[in-house]
Amino acid sequence: SGATISTDVVIIGAGPAGLFAAFQCSMLKIGCVLVDALDEIGGQCVALYPEKPIYDIPACPAIEGAQLIERLAEQIEPFGVERLLGRRIEGLSGASGDFHLTTDKGDTLRTKAVIIAAGAGAFGPNRPPLEDLTTYETSGAVRYSVRRKAEFADKSLVIAGGGDSAIDWALSLSRIAKKIYLVHRRDKFRAAPESLSQLEEAIARGVVEKITPYQLKGLQGDGSRLAGVEVATLTGETRLLEAEHLLAFFGLATDLGPIAQWGIDQNRSTIPVVPSTCQTSLPGIFAIGDIASYPGKLKLILQGFSEGAMAAHAIYPIVNPHQALHFEYSTSKGVPGSE
Ligand code: FAD
């Protein structure tokens, strides 16, 4: 019942790495199709932090997650890259030069090479082990991401976690929330030094209160509306924090899903690649972005961009076996419509 498609490269995952890889392939006149399990493009940037500013994209002093994805989409727009959304890639067979991929919706894709840009795989948040958690998740009282900041205006919040996401959201929401309790099981937070000094300012203003070393213990409320979050130290001292929402940032549960069954070498939910080409242990299959690992790897968007460029160049001879690639800068080549 699904589609049957033939192309040069199937890009699995339409997060920032996959989108930019589509641009790089298109510039080399390599045909490509973007496939994503989610109904919209953008990966983590759109699914997890559409309104959070990103400060480390070259030449963009500050850009929100969703805006970055709009710009990446605009950059490939002239090439008309086909997108298959709401489709999870499941099966892989064949070999370099002629792979067959299948999706959960019954589509078949024939392709010469594959770029896996699947991020954390089929990602989901790590959830705290609390009683009645699901009922509060359903009502929206407990969340793992912030889609619209405005919902938290004048609210009392518990933000749990000790990494970048918890700190970034505490800072961002401290401008609109009534009160934020920042709960972490250690005294120290793991975040950029600049964020930590901003956090000290927010604490000095009284909007943010640090609750450390405490862990989440229980949720209080009527099963839909949250009244408070119970926290406890390792030695059993407890506190009740009055809050309407719990925002838990304990990282992403990484699950390679079907990709783990393809016989590609893996290392704890990542795929080791040759750093100069991004090729995996299976010839013709490349991995870029958060899912790719090698010594010195940074799980940052800018790293995924350059990996997309390397993979596209490494794929060129697979798609054009009898043609040497004479590299040109984008300015000498031009994109369609720019002449
Ligand atoms: P993802 O964005 O994870 O996209 C992967 C896509 O692949 C997903 O859409 C998924 O649905 C799809 N997929 C997976 N498996 C399949 C399958 N089998 N079939 C079809 N589709 C599949 N990075 C920065 O550089 N700067 C920041 O300031 C920054 N802030 C962050 C803040 C937060 C709160 C978080 C969570 C992350 C942040 N990051 C930041 C990290 C950044 O978002 C990631 O490095 C980036 O999203 C990785 O891009 P990607 O394209 O590799 O994967």
C-alpha cells in the first residue's frame, strides 16, 4: 500500500544533520529522499525545544530551534527534495550501490547509499519513577519538553535535572514564571560556565531557588492538576514544593530501534564511523549527527553539518562510479534560482 521510490541516497532522519546533508547531496547533484518517523521535520530542535535559543550556530548569534529548521528547509527548497514523513525506516537489505529499505507504512525505497541521521534513534525522555506519573503526563502537569513558553507565565514550576537542558530552561522560564524550584540530586550542575553565572543571578533575584541535593519522591494533586512535588535527600529529609508543573530533564532515552538490527557495529546507542568519511562498518552506509561517534565527537548541531558534507563527498563515487568529483565552491556552482 506504500510508495515505491528509487533514489541515490536515503537520508534517515530529518533533524538538522539530515536536512543539511540533503543540501550537500543536492549541491553535488546526488538525488536524495528524507525520511522521518515524526510528522514534521526538525528532529530534536522542533520536537524538544522549538522556542529555545541556540547560540552556537556559526553566523547566527541567536536562533530558536524552530527558526533554525525553517532556515535549513529554505536552503534545500530549490532542490525539491522529496520527504516521507510519519514513516519509520525498519528493514534494510542489499549492499552498497543497491540497498532496499522498508518503512512501517509499507513503503519500499531502492537506493545506492544510506545516510543515517537518526539522532538518538526513536527518542523519548527518561522518565522519573514516580507513582501516578502517567495521569499527570496525560494532563500536561508533568512534561519533558517546552513547546510554548507562554503556558508557564506566572506559574510555579519544579524543574528537575542537573544538565544543560534543566539550566537553560530554568534561565529561559525565569523571565516569565512566578517561581522555579530547581531540583538536582547533586550540589553541582553540569552546564556552560556562562549559563551557571546567569543562574546565580536568577537565584539572587529570588525567582529561582536551588533545591539540592534532593531527588524527586512523589507527586501531589488530584490526579490531573498538580499541587506540589515531594522531594527527598538521600538521608530521607523531605520537602514539599508547591508547583503547578513538573518539568523533568533527565536526558533522552536512546533507542536505535530497528537500525540496531542491521548488523552495523554499534557502541552504546551510537554508530562508530570513520571520521574522514562518516562511513559505518557497512560499506555504503554512513552515519552523521548525534548518532555518529568517533574520538573527539561533539554532539552539537554544527558538527552534524560538517559530517553531512563529508558523507555527501564520500558518497559521490558510489553514485557516480566513473566520474571524478571536481570540487567546486557553492559560489561557483550556484543553487537553482540563484543565477
Ligand atoms: P535529531 O535532531 O535527533 O533528529 C533525528 C531524527 O531522526 C528524528 O526526527 C527522528 O524522528 C528520526 N529518526 C530516528 N530513527 C528513525 C527511523 N528509524 N526512521 C525514520 N526516522 C527516524 N545543540 C547545539 O549545537 N546547540 C544547542 O544550543 C543545543 N541545545 C539543545 C537543547 C536541548 C534541550 C536538547 C535536547 C538538545 C540541544 N542540542 C543543542 C543538541 C542538538 O539538538 C542535537 O545535537 C541535534 O538535534 C542532533 O541532530 P540530528 O539531526 O543528528 O538528530
